[in-house]
Amino acid sequence: MSKPKRAAAQATGSHVADSHDLIRVLGARENNLKDVSVELPKRRLTVFTGVSGSGKSSLVFSTIAAESQRMINETYSAFVQGFMPTLARPDVDVLDGLTTAIIVDQQRLGTDPRSTVGTATDANAMLRILFSRLGKPHIGSPQAFSFNVASISGAGAVTVERAGKTVKERRSFSITGGMCPRCEGRGSVTDIDLAQLYDDSKSIAEGAFTIPGWKSDSWWTVRIYAESGFLDPDKPIRKFTKKEMQDFLYREPTKVKVEGVNLTYEGLIPKIQKSFLSKDKESLQPHIRAFVERAVTFTTCPECAGTRLSEAARSSKIKRISIADACAMQISDLAEWVRGLNEPSVAPLLATLGHTLDSFVQIGLGYLSLNRPSGTLSGGEAQRVKMIRHLGSSLTDTTYVFDEPTIGLHPHDIQRMNDLLLRLRDKGNTVLVVEHKPETIAIADHIVDLGPGAGTAGGTVCFEGTVEGLRASDTVTGRHLDDRASLKDEVRTPTGALQVRGATANNLRKVNVDIPLGVLVVVTGVAGSGKSSLIHGSVAGGDGVISVDQTAIKGSRRSNPATYTGLLEPIRKAFAKANNVKPALFSANSEGACPTCNGAGVIFTDLAMMAGVATPCELCEGKRFQAEVLDYTFGGKDISEVLTMSVTEATEFFSTGEAHIPAAHKILTHLSEVGLGYLSLGQPLTTLSGGERQRLKLATHMSDKGGIYVLDEPTTGLHLADVDHLLGLLDRLVDAGKSVIVIEHHQAVMAHADWIIDLGPGAGHDGGKVVFEGTPADLVAARSTLTGEHLADYVG
């Protein structure tokens, strides 16, 4: 700053440091962004809007938040950075005025079998300290109450130097942990069906194993059993002696030599438990998951009754409550119990624990319990659990970044979420929110609207300013901001009913309900009222039921819409038939892959603690295929040109003429129907937004032969303008003779329903009952429930 400017600043009483009140982004080009430049006010609430796929997450998460995290990581030593995830600098010209970014996204919490709501929020750590200080009888330190710590003991001789002499002494040690020895802290035990592991009429040499990937000539699995010396590989398994069967199924890890190589032999059951059951079932490949579901039965541990804790940990109590009882309580009840403990010796601990539990209640999660497995939380619940550690933070001048924080929230709960966002802002923080709900857009101090379309049709700033300015603008968001769906004049007549009797899953109280068939049914209620428990526990999984839930799509950078939907299979076969070659040539993951980049299209250079560099492959120029494969064409295009097409272009290409492929055209039509016409066939799944992934999943199930569709909050990630598109899709499904059951909070979907089932009246043990069944018009007229009041206000 020049001397005259500095003097002027001082003369007006303002400090030069106060001039940095903007976050400036110039020339952002991440994903589909087209040289986006914006100025965001600090210590204000900025909401980013736009249709799904318009570039909101690319700007907020992949550019602003990513660069903030990268610069913080660079403040650590090279040694420490070597243990941290490496982040590349976003593709942007200038990023100025950044502050420390705290990202609260929708990524599911860890799905480790031992991860619970309590362990994820540090509430369990504080409870363990509390019981180790006040619990009677006293059983040990806090780790004596931890289901992640096993009890172990040992003894032996140690050598110590003393007064210039070497002396041997006997030492012993013991660690008292709280882990249940039977289930090892998982709360459930597995019963393995041996008939699913092998055919006992065959010998190992004849290929007795029926486990996926265990071929008869497999070195690491089958050969080690055949040549271990513990059993006869040429004898049918059913004729094994008692000792051979014990060694075959249960032998502890033992060193053996096979063809001169030292290997570890281990019984079949512990090997299966380590290779298949130690991982989250949902993270397994589909054929492996099918095998696990077929071969393994999970039952509650009979020793700890599912509490995960040892008998000693359960025996120590405070006011007749054990730590297992405390973790099983609804959090709102546990908060009351903690407030009732008046013990000056642990007063700071009780205050902190009470504040954490109260934060759960404030944020609308009081219905959870601390022993709830974290992998069972929805994306919205996981995001709110992450918020808890920030609510009482004394930090100011930080940037909080939220990804649709209202997901999974009933209209009744959205006001509470808005209050929390405003509270964070009023403490002097910058709050950036990606959001579609008009209730949250309305409280913004500043709005950035991206678009005008999605994918390649988006990536530009259509509007920047206030809520009033957005309403007056002619952008897609501005035109639809005040949209309100109206109630139907006539509702469809059911063709039958699906009877649910005595449903008791989670918090349901012996619910009896008849779900009409042949119509659009919406199941609603406040978060935690029992909607998912009712539908997923009593309807989904039945014969003819197609369930499209919110679980994340598993896929690497090599996965894309073409591979995920099965679209590439008929295309590869058509290319192969037209050119009289093998279909495998037209796969970038198989024989047709470029030998230099192995079909990735880019070359990765690892730079240790610094971000790796990805450069386009010089041989294939990023096309991923061998040059000779690109000489083969179909309909005048090679396979790489087909993969760069958008769904809309491909639908037209494969519809008529010599490129007509009925199977491909059918899948592409489904992708267009769910509003994904702008996606390119070869776009990596890792670049898709949450809403895009759910609609991609829905498209794959459109051809399934089932009469009942169950959808779990399909409006997640949908722009106001796209909700009409979704309602049209739901109508088409019902008109085609399907029954559609939707778990939903969006009032537009409620208003469009033929029948509403409302659960409540509250969450957790205050819910679990059907408080209304009937048409939307009757619900609005009665206004007898929270949902009825909000729907009546919505439709005016």
C-alpha cells in the first residue's frame, strides 16, 4: 500500500487490516466451471443455488474449500505432510482472502463395524471417563469401558542395566479393556454356512471351494491348503478325520513351507472372517456381497446382548445405570440423566458432556442413541452429527462450508437448522451453503446462482446479489423460487393394499397400516419419526419390490454412467460384430486399453508429500484406447467418440439407422427420463453430485421387473425446477401400472400424492405411530399434525 493510501486509511479511522473483507475467486475452471469469478462477503451467509450439476459443488468444495485445506496442510513439515492426504491446487487463476475452511459435507461417517454415533462425536470418550471416576464398583481406567480395547495380560523376563551390571528381571503386565471377548466389540456374531464355502463331496484338488475368486489352481488360497501337510488334498472333504477337519476349519495361523516358499497357513473360518467379514458389507463388490449374504448369518451376541461390552464394564454403574444402558438411551433422555448428576469432582466433564448431548437435541438428532452404528445414518444425519463439534466452538473468522444441510429434514426442522446457520454467522464466521430449499435461500445475505443448465450447459454465474434481486431476475432459480405445487383435483383409486401388521423395527410401536397399491403414496413425518423403519423394515426386500435408497454408489475414476448402467455391454458387442473382432477390445479396462496409461487416459506422477500430477497420456492423447482400436468404427464413430457423447446425443445416435441398438437406446431413454440427458457417457462417477448419483441409480432400476417402487427422498439434490420433472416421472411410473411409495419431506411431492401416511408425532420414542392416513386434501383440511400445518401453509 502506498504512503498516501495508508495515510488516508488512518485518517478515516479504519485499519488497513479491515480492508480484507472479501473472498475473491477469479478464473475458476474446476470440472464444468467456465472461468467463474465471484466476490463473496466475509462474515455473511452466502447461499449457492442452481440446477443439479450446474457447478455449485465445483466452486464451493473443489475450489474454495479445497484450496483453503491445501494451504493449511502446507504449513506442516514435509514429514507430517507425508502422512496426510495430498491435494492438488484447484484450476483457478486467483484465490484471495481465504480463511480456514471447516467442511461439513454429506460423506457418510466411517462404516467400520465398531464405529458408532458415540465414538464419532467423542461423547463415548467423555462417558468412559465419567464411569471410570464415578462407577461402582471401580473396575479400572476409561479404557476398561471401551469396546475397542481388549483385555490382555502377559509375563516374561526383561534385561535391564543397573549399576554397570546386566540384570534379568521378571515383569508382568495387564490391560483391562471393555471389549466383549465373544464378538470382539462388534455386538453381533456370525454363523457361517459351511455348505456355501465348499462342496464336501469333492476333494480340494478337484476344486471343492465355492468361494468367489478361489479357483482350484489359486496359489494363495487353494494351493496352501493342498500342500500344507495338515490334510489330504485328494480326499473328499466329507471323509476328513476329526483332526483334519479341525485343522482345515479352525487351525490358528501356522508357518508352513510350500514349494520352498515360507507362507502362513490358517483355518478356513478365520480366513473367511478376516478377508470378508472384517469389512463393511456395503463396500464389497456385488458378487462378493451376494456371497456373504448367502453364506453368513449375523445374530446378536448372546454374551453381551449386543452392547459390545464385557461383563465387567456392564457391572459398574452410576445411579443404577451402566455405560451400556447410557449408550442405549435416547440422547434427549441421556442429556436429562447427565444433568441430574451433581458431582463437583467431575463438574467440568459433566458440563462438556451435557453441552455435547444438548447440541444433538438442538440440531434435531435427540432421537438417536450413542450406540447407533454410524454406517446406518443417512447423509443428512451424518452431516448434522459432524456439525455438533462446531456448535460450541469459540473459533471466529473461519469459513464453514455446508452441502445441503436441510437434506432429510422435515419443514418443521428446517427453521431450527436456519437458526444454527445464522448463529454460526453471527459469531463472526463466513458461512457458505450449497442449497435448493427456498426456506434456506430466503435467509441468505448473499446469493450466487450458477447455471443456466447442467454439465456443459452450466458452469457460469447467472446472478449474484440479494434474495429480492434473485426473485426479480430471469434465472431458472429466480423464476421457480416462489413455485408452489397445488393439491390434485382428483386422486387415483387404489388397486389393492399392502398390509403391514405389528411393525416394531427401531422406534415403531406395533404399527398396523394398509399401504394402497397402484397409486403414488408418500410416507412423511419429522426426522426420526420411523418412516424408514416402517418402509425399509416391512416393505423393501419383499418380492417384486424395487428399492432405490440413498446409499452411495461405489465406483472408481474408471467407472462412468456407461459402465454403471450396463450400457457399454451392448455397445461393445455391436462394435465387435460390425468389425468382426472381440468385444474386449472396446473396453478401456481390458484388451483395448492404451498400454502406456493402462486405459486411464492420464499418467500419474507421485510426488511424495506434495500433490501428485496427472498429465494426459501422450500415446492415446487421453482417449484411453490403443490406436488400432480407434480404427474400428460403428455408425461412423469410434468408441472414444461414443464415450464423449452426452446422453441426449447418444439417445439420438443409437435410435435409428445403422447405429440402431435397441438395448442401448432403452437404457439411454431411462437416463433421459430421470433428467440426466446432459451427462457424458464416459464421465467418471467420482465427479457426479449426490443428486445425480441417486437419479443414475433410479435409471438402472427402471427396467426391473417389479410392481412396487420404494424411493427414499428422491428430491435430494434436486433444484426447484427439477422437482416438476421428478413428479412427471413418478406419474409415468404409476400410469404404467406400478405402485410407488416415496419417503419424502418435500411439500411439492406431498401435495402431488394420492395418499399420505404421516408418522410421528415426534422423533425417537415420541414417534413411531401413524398420526394420519388419507389424501393430501384431508391432511390440509384437518391440520392435525405438524406435516398438515406445514403443507397447508405451503399450498396457501
